Amino acid sequence: RGAWRAWRHGAVSVLQYAEEGYLPDALLNYLVRLGWSHGDQEVFTREEMIADFDIHDVNKAASAFNPEKLLWLNQQHMMRSPPAKLVPYLREQLHRLDCDCEDQVLLEGVIVAQRERTKTLKEMAINSRFFFVEQIEVDPKAAAKHLGGGAVQSLGRVYEQLNILTDWKAPAIHRALEEIANSLQAGLGKVAQPLRVAVTGSAVSPPIDATLELLGRERTLLRLQSVLKSAPGPA
């Protein structure tokens, strides 16, 4: 009863939690743990909850609802679930953003790349939208910081090297970017960050090599071309 009173405080619909990108098993895990304990274990699968539950371990005192704990639990379930199991939830969130995708491999790859960086499937979808749209919007602040000065020269070299790269996998992409950085006598970040902004529209993304692998050759090169064409002066 204490757990139920804590849950009812604020009167949030379970459907609203689904819309916000919480997993059913994470929500169930949190609700059960509001009034029940099993040693120090916090994260339970549904099967573990059924197997370990004992009515004698239920607390009599009222529990306090902790949204941060729920967020943490949700991320734990996202990280521990097989990517394929999360695909329908990510697809639903992307649909709400007018991004429909049936590419199972891409969706699973995005989940693996983003699940340690996001706490809900809604947040993952918002942060991953650039993977699923044809045209991206470049954040003006990120562009001002990372696409000026010598960035155009760097991006020109990146385009040349990636255009002839035959192995479009993260390790090969990483090696190519390192070679460019060395040839420019610059740190890898000086190459990766302008590239990140050019192809994602933001200064934040998963590791750039994994990001480019998921984006694919065609979209990566097209986005680089677009930035280079719009840059002032010779590219």
C-alpha cells in the first residue's frame, strides 16, 4: 500500500511513461522495488522478480517516489536488453518525430551506440534523429565554433580520404581520420569535431567512427559536400 500511495502521488499515467520512453520492465522493476527488497540487488529481470519475490520482504513503511532512480533503472534495462528487443520501442519514438525506419540493422546499431549516452528511448530518438533524415539542421552555435577557420581545409581532406575508403567500418574510418590529423599536424579532435558537426548538425554524438559507419558512405559524403559547398572561399 505504501508503494501504491507513492506511485499515485502526482497521478502520472502509465501510458505517459511509455510515451516518455520508459521500458515496461524498468517501470515494473521500479514499482516492485518501491516496497520490496532483495539484498543489495537493484536491477531485476521480470523472471528474477518472480523467482526471488517473498511477501515477508515487503516493507510496511510508505515509500518515496524518486524520478532519478527510475531514470537510472531505465537506462540499466536499456543497456542490458538485447538491442533487437528495444527496436520496437525506438521505432515508436522515432515515428513520433516523423522518422519512420524499417532498417533493423541500423536501428540496432543506433541502440548500441546511444544506450550508454541516453536514459530513455525518447531521449535516444531525439538525439539520433540525424541518422534517419535526409536533411539535417546544423546548430548555429556548433557551426560557429567548429566550422570556421581551418575547418574547411580539414573537411576537404576528410572528404577526399573518405571518398576513396573501401572499408566502411569504424576501425578503418578511425585509421583514416588519424592519418588526416597526423598529416595536418593536428589532434584527432580538430578533425573529428568539425566532421561531427558537418554530418550530424551537432557537436555531440557517439564516437565519430561509429557514427560514420552507421550513417553510411553516401549520406556522410553528401553532408560533407553540402558543408563544403556552403563554406566561404575555396574548399
